[in-house]
Amino acid sequence: MYKASSNLAFVYLLELEQGCYYVGSTTDVTSRWVEHQSGKGAKFTKVYKPIRIELVEEVIKKVS
């Protein structure tokens, strides 16, 4: 699906059960989606199961 190059990442919005939403960031949206669906993602998505990926935006990683 979406995999970023070394200086890029993705911000994504998930629609969850019970009308909730979750915003996260990752360099590999597909792998992160699998983690969320399997209950290994964020604590919030363990309680409110993901329904779909609503939005994905590519962003430049902050250089420290």
C-alpha cells in the first residue's frame, strides 16, 4: 500500500468502532494497519477496533 522512503513518513486517520477516530504516523502504513487490526497497535485501537483507513498523507520527517 504505502511505504515511505528514508526521509518521508505518513500520517494516517483510522475510522474506528463506535464513531471514534485515531491519528497515527508510520513509515509503513500496510504493516501498521495489520498491527492495529491484530490488537498489537495502540491501546486505543485495542478497545475501539479499526474499520478502515480514512486518510493517508505523506509528510517529511523532522530532521534533528
